[in-house]
Amino acid sequence: MAFIELNSISKCYAVGEERVFALREVSLSIEEGDFVAIMGPSGSGKTTLLSILGGLCRPSGGKYTIDGISLYDLDEEKLADFRREYVGFVFQSFHLIPYLTVIENVMLPMAVVWGQKSFKRKNALLLLEQMGLTSKERRLPTRLSGGEQERVAIARALINDPPLILADEPTGNLDSKTGKEIMELLRKLNAEGRTIIMVTHNPENAAFARRLIRLRDGLIEGEELVSLKWVKRLPVGEIF
């Protein structure tokens, strides 16, 4: 069995007396360690699919299994445990808490995890070092550039060492150079063994993935393997 299995997943919303389908019987398998990009026009179901994969949105029909767990057979408490242990979320808008420092933002997902604060802080500092943000641990998010804020968001997503990273337009608010640096970082995390599923509208970002899935009107329109040949690589020294 693949790491992720979606079988005939549908999501339907009631709009007055009308039923609107965001997803229509989507079936998909994703192996552990894969890097998948999802593309499609607005309203195609990309964000809905990502939300279902992350345990944030119960489907109207179908079955979702991850690592042998039938996710939506779990109660809400177990579902919350799953999100904390299995998934790191990276969003376009960063979603950093403005009145918390960089290191406090990174440590936030560990607030409900048992353990000494010194141990949690040590892990957060190690991640910030890997992100090139060691000297900025005490700054507030407003004193960081967009790329630095996205790195903080990625560090926060990694703090519980999840096997799955879900990224929704992770470079949408960044300039092209910083966006490529973030994509190189995601590619490095994938090379270390993490499964990454990313929603993007940018073909250059999609070229960093191994597989590209196209959605339209809630259906999988097509799937292809991605060629990496034309993507310009940044030297490691420019990434960190």
C-alpha cells in the first residue's frame, strides 16, 4: 500500500438548495518520499484537496488512508493528534503570530507536546540554524523580510518532525529570486525523505516536483512526470 491512498474522494457543499462539488471522486496514490505538485485554475479543487490531505476538511464521500490510518474514521481528538504528528503546513501568508518572537513562533506547535522547555528550545534553535536565521531568533516577524518569514514558517512546520509537508502557494508573496530559494529548500527537505505535496500556480515551482497533477472542476485532468532539466539551480551557499 502507498503512503497516501485516496479512493473516490468527493467534497460537496450546499449553496442554498444547490449542491456544489469541489471534488468529484478523486483517486490518487502517493508514495512516501514523493514530491507532488498540484496545479489547476481557480475553483478546480486544489485547496480543498490539500485540506482533506491535512485532516482539516472531512470529505463528503470516499476513503483516505495515510500510513495505514483511515484518517476520517478517527474522532476529532485523534484527528488533531494526527495533524500534530504527521503534517507540517506551509501557507502563502506565513500565518506567524505577530506578537511572538521568531523562536516562539517556531516552538508554538510543541506547546501541547510533553517535554522540557529547554529541550523544545534547543530543537527550535537547531531548525533556525538550518534555515539561516540563528541571529534573528528574538526578532518579531514584522522585522523580517518575506523570505525570512517563510523560512520561519517552514521551521515551525518541521518542529514536530512530520513525515508530510503540505504547502499552499509557498512562494506566492515572494519575489522570484527568494521564491526559488524557498523551492530549493523544499527540494532539500524532500531529498532528506519527507513527502511534499504542494499547490502552486507557477510552472517554475512545479518543475521542482517529481510529479505534476492537474485538477479541473474537481476532477484529475491529467498527471505527468516532471523534467527538472531546465530549472536553474542555486549554489548551496546562496540558499543558506
